[in-house]
Amino acid sequence: MRKRIRTHQARLGMYVEEVEGHGDGTSCRQGFLIASPEELAAIHKSKIISLVIDTAQGADVTDDGTAARLEAALLSRFSSSEINSARELIKDTKPVIHQLFSEARLSGLPDLNRAHQVADHIVETAQSSIVAIIGVSRLKTRDETTYLHSLAVSALMVSFGRSLGLADETVRALSVGGLLHDIGKMAVPVEILSSPRKLNGRELAIVKAHPVRGHQMLRQFEELPPLVLDVCLHHHERYDGAGYPSGLKGERIPFAARLAAICDVYEAMTTIRPYKRAWSSAQTIELMLQAHGQFDPALLRRFVSMILSGEAI
């Protein structure tokens, strides 16, 4: 979708198609991505009257200032080269994840080679770059929500696993689990997944069946670690037993699924979505700490410690 915006609305990640100059009433085709803080600053300081952006190729405008706050946090934490590297990794992996999910929707089976390709890329990335990826991925467009959520959850799980001192093999399995935790949603009709209205009881039941549907897909691959299956099936369980699909309670919930539940909710709440505002990290942490019974309290404390220490954004 093409959209004309004011100069002050420009932000990182936007794809600019046209620039209208100052005073002469002319416009010219540009076709560039605002990919660095320097480019953004130059636009803000220029005499450009307006920009035409293509939201299909880059970021959209948000009205609540959330994107600007996220960008400010990124710029205060990372160099422009680190941010650009994160954007490049996302650019490279997004089509792979898209194909992974598309295969699952069409054939009922995901392409595990693609999953391992992305997971290995994440695991082999330096920790500081992983944190930048998590931050940049929050600026999602409507079409990117499903794919970049899976990428960001995978990166968060890698960071969390490393902070807990888990073995490299376990961290690698967590990365794959993060990518595939919502693969069962590919068995849910698109019109339900993308519905802008509140779902009725039947539709909600279909959505809540996605962990079971995903588990049915993945258990056909004998080479997958059990940890990946646990994450897929049980990431919506609650520590108090009120979750789904099995109503498991406490430590009966597999460890990896308890870890994934924390990363999944944190990523969803701190990211910009087409239908809601994003919460800040501080707001999200406060709410998660107050959600008594939802998360493993010991693991949640370790996660909060990781976030506050700056190991994740």
C-alpha cells in the first residue's frame, strides 16, 4: 500500500517511493529503504515536504509514538552498523521462514531443512546482534507478524537459554522450537487467523487447537528433539494448570515449554501489531510479574533479570 506521510513521520525501515521537494512542487521516484540513523536524520533535517512510502516493502506509520520509542531505544543501544546487520539478517531469513510456513499450510508438513537453516543462523550470531534482531523485529508490518514473531521468539529463547547456562545442543533445539512453536496455526483457516473482529466460540476453539495440530505435524519427524515437540504442544500451558491443551500444572509442564511460554508472551506484548499498541519492556515485565499463576515464577525471575541486565531488549 502506498501512503503519503509528513517528513517528521519518517522512521527506520520505511521504503520510500517518492520524495516531494520544497517549493518547486515536483516529485521524483526514489525507491530506497531508510536503513540507517544517518539517513533518517538527513530526512528529518531536510526541506522535503512529504514522502510516499510503500508499506508492502517496508515499515508503516504508527499513530501512538510506539515506533519512535522503539527506534530511540535501538539507537541508544546499538550502532547503525549493528542495526543494519540485524535488518539484513531479518531480510535474509524472512523469505525462508515464509516458505517454511507456506509448506506447512500447503502440505501439512514443514520443511525442517529451512527451520534448521534459520535456527543455525540465529545460534551462530553474536549475542549483541541477537539482541538487535529482537529489537528490530518489533517493527513488524501486517504481513510480517506471523513470521517475525517466530523469528523473535526463537532469538529470545536462544538468549534466555544462554543466560541460564544451558548446553549448546539444548540452545540449538530451543532455537528450532521457537521457530516452530506456532506451526500449528498453518492448519487454521486464514480467514480466522486474520479476522479483525472478536472470534466466536467455535472459531476460538479452532485457534486454541493449534498446539495439538502443530504437534501432529512435527511428531512425524523422528529426528526432531523431544524438546521441540514439548515447546510446540505445551507453550500455552499455565503454571497453575489453567492453560491448554492439557491443563498441565507446575513442573509437570516440560521445562522448555515453561521457558517458551515466557518468551512468547513477552515478544507478543512488546511488539507493534496491526491491531494493538506495543507495551514497553518495563510495562510488560510488570504485567507478567502480576500474572500470578501463569508462568513458572523461578524462571520468570531469571528472565526478568536477563532483561534488566541488558542481555535482551
